[in-house]
Amino acid sequence: MEIKLLILDDDKEVLENYNRVIERYNRDISDCSIKLYKAETLDDSLEYIKYNKLDTAIIDLNLGTSIEDNGGNIAIENLLTSFRLPIFVISGEISKLDEKYIENDMIVAYNRDEKEFRVILNEIVQAFKSETMKYFKRDGFLEKKINEFYWNHLSKTINAWRDVENEYPTEIEKILSRHTVASLNEQLYVDGNAGSFDKYHSGEMYIIPPIKKHYHTGDILEKEGDKFIIINPACDIVNKGKMEFYTLLNIQEARTLPKIINKQLAGQETYIKENLKQSNKLDRYHFLPKFAVIDNDYVIDFQNINIVNIGEDCTVGNPNYFECREINIKDYKRIASISSPFLKDIIARFSAYYARQGQPNFL
């Protein structure tokens, strides 16, 4: 296995030290070799990024000249535009890292001499070997699935899609993207058409952080430690003048439910598994599993409804209508969104909960 590593640093002595450590590493490790691309200037790094298929990079932030004072951040921006890879920042001026990269888990930053380079090199190799990184590589599982979809399906209707392109030239990218995602999901939704649905991991339920620009149906919000979900119909959310208020459902920890709270821990876990996690037997609640910022097992409470009014001056003619509409809900921080297939289930169960009607008694 070969890892193509770009190192951008304007200090020749530092570059040579990196090179010596990598040469020793290649001699000592039999199942992995590192191919080094050394760049002393921003322009050199941009050439490597443009013409080579890189796997990871080490970036110094301060390249020592007034022209390239922000060179490290520029190199990172170009790497993010061109590749899906982990980036390691090693710099004597770590404070120069652009704020937008600080909370990005794919960008790891170290002050120079904070760790031995050999240790960082091991981290790079382990990151490269992870199955998650392999999935997103240019020759990884995702790319292979897209290739299969293209040749086995899209290519058979390509002339029809060219007609769509001619009719909707500005929309064709979105149209094809939605079609591609839907087709890939169709392949993975059922376990080989064997009559059973695949089991989903909790991480598939969420989009973190939210993708949509504005507050939207299915957004999970947090305010003063409490969590909520927006349940307004999507058609009201996206159209001007359709809303007077945001409708929020309260989200609470599953273990605080009356039927669970007094049980022992093992009993709580059993109850959650049998009544919420696998089957959602409780009509009033919808289960939200733990993942990342969703830091515990939660339930949406269909009875606990909260209202947030939109701004009074938000008229349809307001050019900043959507920003105006969100003035009063800005106190609620968006932390995640429910992905589309799971959101449909929540809305259907919410609607069904309030549409319940028992069979009448007959004389």
C-alpha cells in the first residue's frame, strides 16, 4: 500500500528532517510505503495538488513571506476543493489556522515540536487505513458504486437525460444528483431483494451539521440544554407567507419516560430496546438513537408542542423574508437534521397519532 503525502513547509531543514524520518519508516514497515511530495512554496504545493492524486497532506501555516503569509490556509482550501483526505497542520503559529477549519475533524492541528514526527506519521497511516477513509477515496466504495450505476443504469437512458439537459440546463446537476442518490439508496434499502430490510445504523438518521441554509422541517434544535425538532410541513417552510409560527416538538431523554425512570439500568436498556429502539411500540413517542451531538438515546414527544412566532414585520414582499422570519428562533441552535427517509417516518407517525380514532360503541 502506498500513501501519497504532500508536505508544504518553507524551511528546508524541516523538510529534510521529514524526509529522513519517512525514509526510515519505509525501510521499517513492510505493508506500507510513503511517497513524499515536498513543497517549499504555496505555488509548488498548488502544482502538486493540481497534477497528482494525493492521499494526505502536512501543511505549515506561515510560509515566511508577506505574500504567502496566509499560504497554508490557501493550500488547505485547495486540498478541500480537490480531494477527500485527512489534513495535518504542523506549525509554529497554529493561531493562524483559519477559524472555519478549527472544528473540522478531518483537519488535525499540532504546534511544531508538540509531537515527534514519527508519532504523527503513525497517525497519518492509521487515518489512511481506516475503512471510513477508504470509502470516500477516489477509488473507494462510493466511486465504484457510482461507476456501476452509471454503466448499468444511467447509460441505458443517457439520450433521454440529454433531452432533460436541453430543457432544464440550469437545473440538470440537481436533477441528476437527486436521481443518482435515489438510485444508490434503492440498491441499499433492501437486503438483496431477499424480502428483508437492511438494519440501519443510528448515524444514518442524522445530517450533522444541517445542510440547508435556513431552519427547516426535521431540524433538531437546542436551547439552554433542551432539545426540539421542527415539525412544520415542508411546503409551509419553503413558501413565503405560509407560516405564522414554527411548531416544535420537545425531545427528551428516553430514560426520563415515566415507564422507564424507576427501573434499574439493565431494565431501562431492555425496555428501550424492546419498546422503542426496535419497534417503537409507544404511540406518543418516536425514538432518536444516540450519535455524535445527539449525546444520548432520546424520544420525540408528540404531545409536548411548543410554538415560536415569526417576526411581525415579515411580509411576503420583504426581500429578506427568510432571515426576518428566523429572528425569534435564532435562540435555538441547529445541531442536526433528520435525513429524509427517517423524517418521513416521524411525520407519518406524528400525523397518525393525532388522527387516532377508536371504534364507536354500537347499541
